[in-house]
Amino acid sequence: HEYSAARRGFFSRQSLCWAQEWSLRHPSDVSAQFAYGQELSSDPSGVPGWLLRIQPAAGKQAYSKQLLLARYRYENYGRTKNAMRLVNAEPALHDIREWMKHPEAEKALSDAWCGQILYDLGRYQDAVALLAGAAGTFQAQGKRDEAILAGVYLCRGLLALQSVEGAAAAYRDFLEPSAGDLRVRVMRIEIEAAQGADPK
């Protein structure tokens, strides 16, 4: 951690990854916990500290508080996951699904969040089922950025399931209208590479 903190270089979050690993392996080490706390507080994508005090309440919870907790869990998962560990995935899934039980919850947003986490966990079939609906809804609502993110995860999930033509179809349906976006261009390259490797 000390080495990566002093030489952040291209991968600026490397020191966060090592601090997290250090704190998980040595929970009683004060230095490890301090280092991890320092890294979290310096992460520009961090969530405001007061949100850390939110805890799931027993029984029915107000919609606004449940939404806030679900959003925090999703953002915290994205902030703390790294190449070594997918920490906070299950708590995020749990609280997003709890929010989804409320009649006012936005299904497309919940499905997109859960779909991304499920993809990271390697549960591609479950992820694809959620992301397809989310991408379609976002597109119909004119939410371009949300549609792109859901569409990219959908295409990657289909590629992971060896459904190259499915990924190509999803690209045409959800990503092609935003072909100039860098994320979409990268996704097109990945699909074309998979098509070139397909024996068919």
C-alpha cells in the first residue's frame, strides 16, 4: 500500500485496493484501518460521510430513506470493488431489492443496478434478463447515459454467455444510436472481435 500510495501513476485507485485488502486481512491492525479510511475519504467518487450512518430499519421503511440507502449501496459497491475482491455486492443487491418492493420504486433503475452487480458476480443469465428491460425502458424515456451503461453491460453479458449474435442485436437496438460515445465504440470493437472468432 505504501508503495502504490507514493506512486499512484495511471491506476490511481491501486492504493485504495491495497488498503482495502490490508484492512480485510488484518482487521485488528490500527494502521490498516486508518490507511483504508484515509483512502476512502480521499476518493473523489466517495459518498458523503453522513450517509454512512443510514442503517436498514426493521419493518416498513419510508420510500425516500430506502431509495437513499439503495443508491448509497450501489454507489459504495462501485467505489469499493476492485480486481481482487467484489466487496459489498450482496449488501447492495439486498438493499436495492428492498427498495424495489415499494410501489413507487423505479423498476428500470433497480434492474440496471442489480444487473450490473450480477454481471460482476458472473451471474450472466440473471444479469441479461434484468438489463434488457432496463435498457429498453431508458431508451424509451430518452435517458441516453443510462441506456448506454445498461446496453454495454447487456452486450457483455451476452458475450459471456457465448451469444455473439445476441450481443450484436442488443448493440443495434440500444447502442447504435449513440455510436459516437467512447463506451459504445469500445463495445462495437469487442463484438466485432467476437464475431471474427466465431467459427460460424
